[in-house]
Amino acid sequence: MSRPARHLYVHLPFCAHRCGYCDFVTVVGRSGQHAAYVDALLRELELERGLLAGELETVFLGGGTPTFTALPDLLRLLEALPAAEEVTVEANPETVTPGLARALRGAGVTRISLGAQTFRPRLLDVLERVARQDDVRRAVHHLRDAGFANISLDLIYGIPGQSASDLEADLDDALALAPEHLSCYELEAKPGTRFTHAWGTELARQADAMEDYFERVVARLTGSGYRWYET
């Protein structure tokens, strides 16, 4: 007999808009479907509950943008999930308000993963991202005020037009926010995305620089006390 699962991922596909580089399963808007989708998740959870350990190590809500999901529906989903040592919710910075931060902390969420991606305005435009640097700072401030002691930031490197100095500046800005965790991803040309259609040639042209960028990320973050544990 297989051992009970100790990790659970829950997908919430709703987003305010779809970034050009994204190849995840997402839908834009659909506010009228949030409640029905969560209802379906809760039914699925009941069917699968016997496969889960009594207390999980991790629960991770990803998307999509989980914090774009209507808050009452998000909260009733969180209330129904099994207990876990760590409960993470992904968030876009512009969705994080003081009220949302308090509600998530009160619902037992222990960790927030914020999609910063870059702090350079022109590179945010390339990625079609909404949140600016001040939005990320405000989000971190709201989360800290709500009692979150575990915040992760996502960064992307290899963005068309990004220089080594841009990357260094992004790392400076991220470290200034003192997150407990940083995830740094190389931008990939995913088949079928409008980003790859528009920028695929540029991504291929700069591929040789990616090893240098990767080494810069590792050196800077390990030098700042972070532990590199996954590639």
C-alpha cells in the first residue's frame, strides 16, 4: 500500500490578465465562476482525502493568481484544506491589501509567494506585468504588518533587453526587502505563447549569456546568506 501523500498542490486558474510568457492553465476574469470552481475543488478534496496524511507538510495554492479569486471563496477553500506545517499562497503584488493580508494570515496561511519578476519598469513592460516596484514594497509591508514571517519573491532573468547590471539591480532591490526565500527563474521560450512569437529570436540570441546570469544569481544570493537548494 502506498504511503499517504504529505504535500498538496491546489490550482486556482483565475487571473486579472494573462502575461504573454505564461503557459500555465489560466483564465482571465470569470468572476462568476469562482464560487463554482471552489465548489468543485471541495468535492474533489473529499474524494481524495483518504489519500492524504492526517497532517501535511506543505499545502501550496498556485495559479493563476490565487489572490485574484474572490476572497470569500478563497477563504472557504482554505478553511476546508487539511492542516499543514506550511501553507503557501501565491500572490501578485497588486492584489495584496492590508485586509487581504490579515484575512490570509487569519485563515492559517503561513507563507506568501510574491511574483515580483523584475523591478525595472521597461522589463516589466516586456513581461506585460502590472505591478511596479512600489507595489511589491507595499505588498511586503502589508504582509509583515499582518504577521507573515515567511515571504518568498519570484524573480525572472533572461528577459529580452535585460543587462547584467539590470539583473544586479533586481537582486539589490529584492534583498532590500529581506524576503526569507527567493526563487530565480530563467525565462524560457514556451511553445505557443505570444511572448515566444514576439521574442523567441531574441531569447535564442541571448542564450549564451544565461550561464553567466545564473552564476551571478547564485554568487550574490549565497553571498547574502541564502542557501541554494534547487536548480
